[in-house]
Amino acid sequence: MKNLLLFLLTLTVSFSYSQDTTSSKIIEIPESYADRQGEPFLVKRDSLYVFRTPDIYLVNKKTFLAFKNVFTSTLDQDKMTQSLIEKYSQTLSRNIDLERKLKINFKASDSLDLQVYKRTQETLANTQRALDYTINSLEKASNSLEIVEKNTKRQRRKSAFEKILFAIGGIGIGVIVGVTL
């Protein structure tokens, strides 16, 4: 009887301290919950949970809200960073396009410079020919002037000699006329 009484006492104590599974719902957290994204489950008081995941981190409501605020601000910063990256990419592509246009302009400018250089070379060649022609003309003119100067000197000498001859002839005729008369 003692054994029976001990058995009944043990049975009564175990029923009184055991959980009431009929009033509370058993919620099973599967192993796939470890890889789940999104908000975590909200644990209710007086509920029974069976965790199949290897690790569980329990936080209170204030800590959860703080983590959520940090997460949303990080998302906002990620959006701002993404916006900055997009703007930088746009600026970079615009600068690459401007650089390409600048290279095209440099090539066109080089082409124009080459044409100007060719025309300048042609002009220089024409100028050199004109200078050569002018130098030749000046040399011919100088030679003509020397010839004219020599002729002028010869004419002066001839004219002076003729004057002297006329003077001598006039004196001679004057003497002949003066003697004959």
C-alpha cells in the first residue's frame, strides 16, 4: 500500500506541475527558419515552442526595434550609396563620351593643321619663287643701271671732249678768221 500511495502521490504531483497542452498551442519552428529572411516570429506568452534550428537568438522588443531601425537606416544608406554610384557612373560615361568627342576634335584639328601646314608650305614656295624672280629682276636692273651709268659717263666724257673740240675748233676758226681779216 505504501507503494500505491507513493505512486498516486507521484502521479498527482507530476500532473500538477506538468504543462497544460490543451490550453496552449505547440508551435514548431522548422530547421528552414535558420535561412529565413524577414521579420522573426513573435513569441507569445504561455505558448509552447519546439525549435528544430541549430541556434536561436532571443531579443526583447526594444532590442528588436533598435536592430530594425539600424537595418532600415542601412538600407537607406545603401539606397543613397546606390544613387551615388549611379550618378558617378553617369558622370563617368558622360566624361568618356566627352573624351571621345575631344579626340575626334583633336583629329579634326590635326587634319586642319595639316591642311594649313600644306597651304603654308605652298605659300612659302610661291613666296620663294617670287623672291627669286624679284632678286633676278633686281640683278638685271642693277646691271642695266651700271650699263646706263657707264654710258652716261661715256656720254659726259664724249660731250666734254666734243665741247673741248668745238672750243678748239672755234678758237681755230676765230684765229683763222682773225688772221685773214
